Amino acid sequence: MNLHVRVVHYGDRHWYADIDDVDDPQPDNPFWYADHCRSHAQALEAACAELIALSDRTRRGDHLYRVLEIHGIAV
């Protein structure tokens, strides 16, 4: 699995970050996301910390769930 971090700037003080599979054609259901980060650095630091955690889980053989699966929303 190839995961990647995306950080996007919305407006003056709003940053969004998510982690998704590189091969996923739809960016609407990531494995993790953070919204309303106050800076690019904050969004990137949060995403990198979560990427490490997700990587550790995959090494253990755990299944990674997407955000909508966790919240019980059918995709």
C-alpha cells in the first residue's frame, strides 16, 4: 500500500490535511484527515505523525479503515 499526505490551504487561516492511498482515484474517503489546522506546519506535523502510526499498523498486519467506514457510512 502506498500512502501519501496531502495538505491544502483554504482561505486565510484554514489548512486541511489527509492521508490516502496513492492509487485511489477518489480523494473523498481518506484513511485520516484533519481540518481547520491553523498553519501549514501544524497540518503537516499532524499528518506525518498519523502516517507513522498508520505505517506501524500495516507492519503489524492490521487492516486500515477509511474515514467513512469508521463512521458507518456506506461507500
